[in-house]
Amino acid sequence: MVGRLARTDLSPSHGLQPIFEGVSNSLHSIDDARRIGGKITIRVLRDSKQQRLKDEAGHLVCRPIRDIQIEDNGVGFTKPN
């Protein structure tokens, strides 16, 4: 997923689609590994070099998202997939 999110052109109504697909891939990977203790970690990294965003009332809230990382303990990347 690293870098893919920045290159994905999505309408606001489909903004979470890449995260959904990443989690879906992780679930399949864990299933393929036949893991009982499957684990998915999602990290949202913010850009500390940019100014904070403002909400509708003009209050400063959070910094822009720089990256989203999805990690699992599934089979990983193999030649077949």
C-alpha cells in the first residue's frame, strides 16, 4: 500500500476504498496461512511538516495524512500471488 494511496484518484465518496482493499487482502493472506491468531495492524501517519487542518468551524484539528500502512501476519507476497 505504501505509495499507492497517493497515486489513487478517488472521489470523496470512495476515499476509504484503498484501506478496505488492503484490509481485505490481509484477511485473505491470514486465511491462506491458516492462522488462528491472525493480526492486522493499520497505521495512519500524519505529516508533521505541514500545518494542521481546520474543521468547519475553523478550529485546528489534525495534520494531513502522509501515509497509511497495513500490516498482517499472513502468508506475505509469494510467486503465485
